Amino acid sequence: MKMVSSIILASIITISSHAADIEAGKAKSAVCTACHGQNGISRFPLYPNLAGQKEQYLIKQLKAFKAGLRRDATMVAMSVPLSDEDIRNLAAFYANLPIDNQTNEQK
């Protein structure tokens, strides 16, 4: 039982140390706004809305672009310089934006 408690505690500490920083994600998202919109709602049909997307989905997609598993010249160029921490922060930022965040960008 003591060993199980130690494993659970170690897992909690590990997860906490990797918590995303939404404000850092917001700051890093400045370059994303040209295509994906200031509030994660794109003005252009070609680019997806990121607001309200699931955090793990966004992490998976950014890592796939960075690794070359997904091919899009713009997204590969945008994702290559991102650290794992940057990716977690961006994903947390966009996941926490409201989906119905309709702005003048869409009107």
C-alpha cells in the first residue's frame, strides 16, 4: 500500500510540474492570429477555429506538424521552433477560449 501511495504521489508531482501556462500561451499565440483569429475564431474558411478545441488534440496536432507527420508548409514552419512547453501553453490557451466567441472577425 505504501508503494502505491508513493507512485500516486510521484505521478501528481510530475503532472503538476508540467502544468500549462495559459497566459504564456496567449502571448505565444500572437503569430497564430493571422490565420486562426485573435480569439481563436478564424475569418478564413481555409483555417480551422482553435477556440474550445480539446487541449490534448491541439498538442497532438502541433507535435505532428513539428515532427513532419502532418504536412502543411505554414504549420510546419510555425511549429518547428516551438518547445514542448510552448505547445502545452498554446494548447491550454486555445482550449480555454469559449467556442461561441463570435467577434467582428466572423461578421
